[in-house]
Amino acid sequence: AEVVIVPSAAEAGEIAADAIAAQVSSRADSVLGLATGSTPLTTWKALAALSLDLSRVRGFALDEYVGLPAGHPENYRSVITREVVEPLGLTPSLVRVPGDDGPAQGAGERYEDAIVAAGGVDLQILGIGRTGHIGFNEPGSSLASLTRVKTLTQQTRIDNARFFPSLEDVPTHCITQGLGTILRARHLVLLAFGSAKAAAVAAALEGAVSAGTPGSVVQLHPRVTVILDEDAAADLE
Ligand code: F6R
């Protein structure tokens, strides 16, 4: 992987936004893989500042909670609409979220088919959880896994409780692209900020490739850009 260490999350976002801009200028209907959570926010902000026409860009979210009502503000569909589609001028119908087309039964296969039909993901934005997850592939996820329903770990529910009134309101299940799905994207851009991510980043980039360290699958991919602030990079050799 190419590892870039910058002083701030804002600068990291500018680098990631430049990578997206280069991708979209090569093809206006490029396919982006979209992460939610706090990490990509500086990327979306920097991308918005470039004022590109992104109306033909297609998007596939990494994951979605299972069990939140459709209009719930923390639904990843709502989050993507609020934080990505509207500020960046994407076309809502061109952005997909796992499970957005009907019952959870079969939703994983349908999402995989939709990604293939779109020609695959050109550039996948990734964050990483403290548990080492990418998407919601928690430790123990098969390295070849595809989009499916998973249980969230208690640690991840605690980490995401900041978006909900209380821990009990955080869903217990999600539908997430698999590690195998993520590996099919042509370019992975992994961002991480803050000391809470340092151990997960070091394990992913320098540890053994294993299902116990889901982020370590980036070591199997030929084109990975990792953009870190100094705190997130602190445990690297
Ligand atoms: C979100 C996702 C997760 C997050 C990770 C980090 O779609 O797939 O893997 O990227 O939980 O979350 P933040 O960025 O909030 O620290």
C-alpha cells in the first residue's frame, strides 16, 4: 500500500478528494464505494469545494443497519443522502445502499449483482473501526465474504452509540459488503484519524492477513492508498 501521513484530517480529505476527482475526470459515470461514519467527512467537504459535476457518478454504500425504519436519520441511506448525495450533487437514484431494494432475504446477492452490473467499483472509500472492521466486517469475517447480514460487535455498537439517544437504540445487525466485495474494487482509499485507530491501522497494514484482522485484506489488494493523520499512524513500524 501507498501510505501517506499528513498533519490533519482536513489535509487527508483533500488528498482523498483529489483521488476521487481524478477518477471522475477519467469517466463521468465512475462508480464510487461510499463509507459512512465520521472518517469520510473531510473528504466529502474537500470534494464539495472542488465544485465538480458529479451528477453521473454512481455510488454503492458499504453497509446499512438492519431494523431502522426507512426515514430514520441514522439509517445509512439517510446519512448518505444528507452527507454525500445532497452536498455533492449526486443523483439520488444512482446511489445504492445494501438492502434498499426489498427484503433482507436475498438482498446481499442482489447488491452483488447490482455492483457487477455497474461494472464494479472504481474507487472505494474506507474507514476502519477500532475492532479492525472495514465495512461492518467484524473480526471473524471470511476473507472471501460477499454482501450479507451480520451481527455488530458490542464494541462497534458502543462506538456508534454517539449517533443514537442510547446504546439500546443502536441496531444489533447490519447488512454489509463483504471483504471479498471490497477487494473487487479497483482502487481502495483507506482513511483513519486519531489515536483510537492506531492499533487497528498497524494491525491492518503490518499484521498477519487473517479473518481476525478484517482490515488486513488491504494487503491482498494491488492498489491501495492509505491516508492517516500522525496519531492514527503512531503504531506503524
Ligand atoms: C461505515 C463503515 C465503518 C466505518 C468505521 C469507522 O460505512 O463501513 O467501517 O468506516 O466504523 O467509523 P468512523 O469513521 O465513524 O470512525
